[in-house]
Amino acid sequence: MRTTIDLPDPLFRKVKSAAAERGLKLKEFIAQSLTSTLNNEHGLTTVSSVQEQHRRRVLEHIAAMKRNRIQSGPVGSFNREEIHDRHD
């Protein structure tokens, strides 16, 4: 669904920057943030903390690669389970 909202310029810049740091489109970041806020208010969790930590590490690695134009070589190391989100 499309909608229009007005944000103060400083907030918009922070949101846009945070989305870019995570390698997300602005609309993806806003949707995730709103979902997370609503879930937290109702005590719900949709993603385990281990999966969330893994997702953040992967996104940080991708962002570092984009910033530094790294073609290969990890910023951190990942095992097979982490790469394929195989957590118990």
C-alpha cells in the first residue's frame, strides 16, 4: 500500500542513513522498524535474536563491501549454519 507521510528533515536523514547502513531500501527499513515497534508493544517476536544478530552481521559485511568496494574477503567469518540461517 502506498501512503504519504511528512517527516522532519533531520529524522528523514537519520532514517535514510540507517537504511543505507543496513543495505535496505528506505521502504524496507521503515516497514521493518514499524513491524518491530508494533511487535515489541505486544510482546511478539517474529525473528529469534540469533537470527537477527546474523542478519545484522551479514548486512554490515555487505555495507562494508559497498563502502570499500571489496570484491572478496569477509569482514567477519561465517559458518555454514550462519550462512544458511540454520539455527536450532
